[in-house]
Amino acid sequence: MIERIRSPLDVRAMPPEDLPTLAGEIRDFLVDRVCRSGGHLGPNLGAVELSIALHRMFDSPAEPIMWDTGHQAYVHKLLTGRAAGFDRLRRRGGLSGYPSQAESEHDVIENSHASTALSYADGIAKAARVSGRQPRPVVAVVGDGALTGGMAWEALNNIAASRLPVVIVLNDNGRSYAPTIGGLADHLSALRGARARCSLFEELGIRYLGPVDGHDIAAVESALRTARESGGPVVVHCLTTKGRGYGHAERHELDRHHAVPVTDPATGRQAAQRRRSWTDVFADEIVRIGAERPDVVAVSAAMVEPAGLHPFQQRFPERLFDVGIAEQHAVTSAAGLALGGLHPVVCVYSTFLTRALDQVLMDVALHRCPVTFVLDRAGVTGDDGPSHNGMWDLSILNVVPGLAMAAPRDGQTLRAALREAVAIDDGPTAIRYPKGAVGPDLPAVDTVNGVDILHRDADPDVLFVSVGAMADTCVRAARLLSEHGIATTVADPRWIKPVNPALTGLAARHTLVVTVEDCGRSGGFGSALTLALRDADVTVPIHCIGLPQRFLDQGLRAEVLEECGLTPQQIVRNVAGTMTRLGTRNHPELEPIGVLAAATMRERLS
């Protein structure tokens, strides 16, 4: 049946008696394809019947269906004719793991940050009214986890007042990653058990239908039909089971196989041996620090397990605060914890801290609160696509007064940076590190006033300044340059904000400075060092290598880094080209570099 679906019209044409078979085929298909490629499995297994009913009751894209968050939209992709693309799910040139406007007219928004779909729906419905178009339903599917975000309630406040035909499908499986917690979770539980006399939605003035068995297609269709005929805002409360139909997911208490790597579908286990990750290193060290420091507490925005806080939660349950998908609240609540005499460690993915810039600035930094931000998945993450690359954090945090930021290069420096950060009691700190396996420790050959020297040739001309995990790449690039007669130094400042004054002294003793970072070049570390050199009247040329300031397509981290010119060979070619250009501009101070050697080497490497 899946192979015959080219658009939602094919789904609407199916007789009702065929729909359970279709649902079963979809589940088998998802287990097979997602286990092969990795991706979000549990959320989609729980949204099969719900997605079928939605596409039978609403005329997408004229009646847009938006998903909050987009990781529950795989079934939607199948029902809109994209089954073939699942062979390259989340790979370079393949199907995105989230809705994608480039893939289909049925993907109205590219939604992978939670708690936003209701605001989109509110705006789209208002735009239709202002434009004089006939009012048609606008559908937003929101999970109970995403509904913990404050932005969702800001939207509900406006949707209730607008009286426009916004259909809010509450896909309630009781979880985000882990079980949903808090007052809202308690209220939804009461609604499930018919213990609540009135829903919060009705108190706001939004009609409430449910709860409905989200795995009963006929029941969901009936509720959706009533909702679309009401002509105003409606919440349809559907109860679903995350991971439904796949025993390994249903029995997985931690997150019901929310997101899986390449997995053996028969056993539900990872197909390859898992290597120790940056997150693992953090998880171990924060527990050790917690045992030594009873004032250290941890704050999570519904990411306890993915961000490495599950061991801390098990050891110190009373010192772990999971606030739900509410990064703004997480940051300001952490400021309150700090004002109360504690040292909070706020653990989020780098891409999600961007949602709380005002809180970092005005609630934490302005009050000089000792809050440590741990930014997992910094830099290029790859397969989750453009919205999840953690390439914005440094550009944003560079503007925050009084905030110190570290970028460890390996496990040992991550452990050290975490301890140094929580020892700072007069202002905020941040630590950024990438997704994936952590490599072997990279020892320093020397230290200059807090700056680690990782490689040093005699009489060096080029100074590499590496940021975090780019250290190994810089060392390998330096060795390639050395082989071609160009002497180098590789420096790792470890703490990248503020710029260590020792770097300006090092730079003055070289004829070219090259910064290498896996974050955006605009406002990144290279920009900060350039300004520091100019302020110190150090006129040595500086060349900044980093990520282009654009949304990067999905792919493996290594593929994206290569596309952006961040491999050792590409960096060497880049540096050789820079040296050649500088030499041809008659800079006598560059003569020691050896312009001819640089040009020859560039030719060879090309």
C-alpha cells in the first residue's frame, strides 16, 4: 500500500477497512528504514493512525498540517509520497529528518525546534483573514512535551482570542524524551482519567474534544470532523503510545527509542560498538563534581538523558531540575538558583541556547550570576540538518559581558574546563563541545600564560589558533606544512572568551595568524582575536577559517566539515593560497614565509 501512495489523495481514497493494514505496513517500514539509517523512531511509531486520520480529514497543503516538533512527521512524509527517500534518510542529498520545504509542498514549515507550531498556525490563520481569503482550517500537531514550552502558551492566548479555525491536535503520549513532568503533565493525566471537570483550554476559551484513542482511526476522524466543522479554535486531545508496535521501543523506559543510531531491528541494539562520546565524559565528571560540591545543581530543558545528566539525576535526584522544553525559563530559573547560593549547570544542545539569549544577557550576566552553560552538540552536528548545527553559540555569546567561554579539545581538557567553570563565582561561564565520539587526549608540548602549545617548529612563521575539537585538525595541517618547509606553531587557548592576552604576544612573533573554528565566522573566535590584535597594535595578518554563515545541508559531520573546507588538506591549501596572495602584495615582512614554497605546495596538494 505504501508504494501506491503518491499524495494524500490516495490516502483519502482508501476504504476504511484497509487502513489498519496500511498502519501495520507503515510501522514495519519505519522500523526497517529508521533502524538502517538512524533517526527518530519512537515518536513516529506512536503517530501512525493519527497521521492517517489527519490526511483523510484535511486537504493538505490548502489546509496546512504543521508538526511540533517535526521529528514526529515521518509518517506524514510517507503519506505525501516520499517513501523512496527513506533509503537515504538524514544523509547527504537524502530525505531530511524533519519537515522540509524543499522536499514537498505539504511541508509548510521546517520545524525542528519545539513549541513553535501554534504560533505559525496563529499567523497563517490571521493572514488568511487579513487577505480576505475564505477561512479554512489550519492544523497544528503538538506533543504534550512541546506544550511545556512557554511560547506555546503565548500562542494559545492569542489563538483563543482570534476565534479563527485553528485545529490543535494534542498528541499526548506522556513523554518528550522522558516522561513529561510538571503541572501541565498532572492536568493532562487528570483529563485522561476523566478526573478534571474542565480543561485549561476551555478556561482559555478554546473548545476541547477528547480524550480520544489516537490509535483508533475512526475515532480520531470523528473528532477531527467535529473540529473542522466548528469554525473556531479547537483542541483535539489524542492519547497515543510512543514506540507503539515495536516491542523493543515500548519496553525502553528511558526514552522509548526516541532517536536511534543504526540499529539491529531484530534486537533493538546498536549495530556497531558505541564509542565513548564527549557527552559521556561530561556525564562522568559532573557526577564527580556533584559528590564534592553539594551546591552544584543541574538544570535540563527536557534533555536529561541526551545531554548526559541521567547519571547525575540517579545520584542526586533532588538536585536535578527538568523544566520541560522551556529554555528561557531554564536560564532564568538557573539565575534564581544562583541568587539563592547554588551553582547551577544548565545543560542544553548548543542550537537550543539561542532561544534564550535575552535571559542569558539580562537575567544571568547582568546580575553576574555564577551559572555554567554546558553546550552539547556545538559546531557541526550533521545528520539532524541545518536547524541543529551548533554554529551560532559563540557568535551570540561573544556579545555577553562578563561571560567566560571554554572550548575543550579532548576529554581531559573538558574535565578540566568543567571544574574551572564551576569554580568561578562572580559571573557566568559556558563550555562548548561537539556531537559524537571523543578522540584520544592531545597533550600540550608547552604552555604560555594559559595557552597550550600543541605543536612548535623552530623559527615558526605561521601561528594556528585552534578552537576546541579543531585542535587535532590544526596539528595535522601544521605537520603537512612542516613537510613542505613552512614552520608553524599550533596554540590552543582552551578558554576562548575573553581572548587571552598571551595570544597577542604569540601572534606578534609570527608572520601570519590562522584561526580555525567549527562555528560561524561572523562574530566567532577569529573575529574576536582580530579585534584583540588590532587593539594591541599587532599588525600581523590574520586569516579566519570557519563555517560559512549560512544554513548547512545535512550530512555526516565529516562531510559537512569537508564541504566547509575544514579538513587538514583543505586548510593547508587555504593557508598556502593566503601566503601567496600576501606575498604578491609586496609585504616584505612576509619574506620569511617562503612564498615560492607556499605556491609550489598549493599546486601539489591541488
